[in-house]
Amino acid sequence: MLKTLIRKAYRLEYINADRLAVWMRHADELGRRIGAWIRHESKQGAGV
């Protein structure tokens, strides 16, 4: 969802190509962190 909004901002020329690359890297990192958090929490719940 976030990446879709970032691409839309680029298409509507709210951000340039450089900012698009930066924001996409941030979105990727955010996805990795959320995924790791979810995996961590599911392991914690399984051990209880």
C-alpha cells in the first residue's frame, strides 16, 4: 500500500526520481522491520 502511494506521488510529480528511490528504500526497510517484528512476536506467542 505504501509503495503504491509513493509511486502515485511520483507519477503526479509531487516527488522526483531521486526522492522516489529514497522513499522506496525507506519503504523496503520499513517492510523488513515490520516483518521481523511480526516473526518475533509469533515466536513469543508460540513459546507461552
